[in-house]
Amino acid sequence: MTYSGKTTIELSEKDFSELSGLFNTVFNRKTDPAYFIHKYHSPYLGYSFHGLMYNDEGNIAGAITIIPFSYSFFENQIATGCAVDLMIHENYRKDFLSLKHMYDHAIEKSGSSLDFLYAVPNPNAYLYWTKFLKWRDIGQLNYYIQVLNISKIKAGFSGFDWMSKAFSFFMNNLVLKSDVLRKEQEYPIFKMNNETYRKYRFNKNYAEITESDKYAYYTILNEMGINTAYIVDLHPFTKSWAGSVVKQIYTLEKNHIDIIIYIGNNLKPPINLIRVPRKLEPRSLHLVGHSLSEKIDDRIYNMDNWLFNLSDFDAR
Amino acid sequence: MREDIKKIMAVVFSVEQGSIPEDVAYGIHEKWDSIHHLNLIVELESYFGVLFEPEEIQTMTNIDRIVDCLTLKK
């Protein structure tokens, strides 16, 4: 096995093709190289950093990618890197250090261009990040949901869909239309959310909800038979706007979705969203991070300082 | 100590303790992969009341090395 660090600009057509093929194999997805060309085109630097593992035939057998973004950290602009798409072909998972080698090459390639790295690893990879790479746990993300068809979520509840539908209808109609309750929750760490970023982040797979200066994005995915509307981002981050967004998604999509989900932190849930208790979460999602710069201090490891949701880490 | 380690391995790898050979090693035993390795480390830390550094974790790839590491910690 050999390892290499590259920027996206240095990736060849063959590299993109192999990355796409590896991703489809490891995650059982159907992507094409164009998906990765767009995804790795960071709105901040224009490219990402890749740690690559090649097999003896010279083909990519493992990869990790760090996509640069711009964040505000207590009113200072910082460059962050979101670690994504960690994948190793199952035939090449014997070497415990493979991930570390790929990670080291990606970091070396990034030079001094990044101040802070973060990731939301799956529960299996979490230990590797925290225990072995010594990244620090920042905090656990919350799930907020509105269930429309409970039979799809919970086996044995097939006769109760009318009840969950009635509950959704009732709760959504309790949401106030006015902005009387508008009080924006402000957090000192958040992504810089400009037009360039939104153009990069929200392609045709996302639906937009707008109302004067307010906006939200959501996408509908079939998750193992459950039609799920994910609220990916919302601005401003207010209880009333969150409630209004959920209500609008319900109105537009109620005939073909089973559940509405918002994943993030610090949201004061509106009346039509329920926070899922920890023990009922489908999987625990932890934000972990690692500082590379003296510009960063320990305040970054406090989840209460972050405004963080799916738009920050889930690039589907 | 070896029997304790094998008992923990059996739980982490979800196999019978008796099926773990004396020369069990990372990458050789079918259940001992990178994910189970870290789960094993966490369980060893909890059982023996120690903490391992990354440099130690990467060397603990067979039962003899685990015993050596634990002996040095104790």
C-alpha cells in the first residue's frame, strides 16, 4: 500500500472515477464522479484536501477528504475543515494505521491553510477519532421530529397512523403565523453563510422555503422505507421560524412523507417538533474537533457556543 | 491476566472464550479488525483501570503485547 496527499485540483479523472466507485462500494450508494467534483469544490478555497491510499495495482483503496469552510469564531473569521467520506475497501482494512496515514497526508497537504478540523463520525469511527487521533468531543447533536405516519417508524403501530396524522395536523395549526415571538438565538460559532456558500451547498435536490428575509432548505430521502423530510438549514435560527418551516413542509409534503427531522443543537423546539430522548435516537451523533491554530481556544469545544446542523456536516 | 484478556476479547468479538486461540492477533483473527480493536482497548481500560496512549494502542496487536503493556502500567 502507498499513501498520497492531494488537493482536489490535483485529482485526475481516474481518481474521481475510483473515488466514486469506492464510495458506492463502501456505502452502497449510487454516485458518479460529477457528484464528487461538485462536493469537493469548497466554496471557501475552491478545493479540498484528500488523503489517499493506493493498492498494489495503483488504484484508490481508501480515502479521507477535508472540505474547507469559513466559520465565525467569536467574531473572528477562521478556516475550518470538515472531514468527510472516510472509506476503506473491505479488502484493505487489516492495517490499523491506514486511516492515520491517510489523515496525516491530507493534513500535510493542507499546510497552514486550516485553523480547525471537525467531523461527525459514525459511532464505529467515533472511537478512532477520539481515542486514537485524540480529537476532542465537542458535544452530541439532538434529533427533533414530527411523525406523520407512526407505523413506518415503530413496528406494531399500524392502526395508529390516523392518530399521528391528527396530532400533526393539530400541532401545526397551533403554530403562530406572526413573528411576535421572533427572538433570534445567537451563537458565537457558526458557518459563514453567504450566497456563494448557499449556491454550493443547496443544489436541485433541496427545496427552499422563503419568507421575506428568512429561508430554510429541506430534502426528502427514503431511509430504509421511511420517507424522511430533513430540514437541513434554517435562518434565522428562531423557534417561530422553525415552527413555521415545519408547518410549511407539512402542508406541502404531507401526502408523501412519514416524518420531518431536524438534526442539530441548541434549538428551542417549537410546538410542532419533539426532541427525541437520547435512548430513542436512531444513532448517536457526536461533533468532534481538533485545533490546528493558536487563533482557536477552548471555547470551541463547548457545544453551547455552536450553531450547528445538517448543513454543516451532511453533504448529501 | 491472560484469561481476563481473553474473556474481554470474547465479549468484544462476540465469540465463545474457548474459541480464542493463544496466538490470537489483530488482522489474523477474523473479528479483530480496526473497529473491534478500539472497542477492545476501551474495555481493557475499563476492566484494568488504565489508560493507553495512541502509541501503545497501535502496538497492542496480539495477546502477548497486551499483557506486556498492561504489566508496564500496573
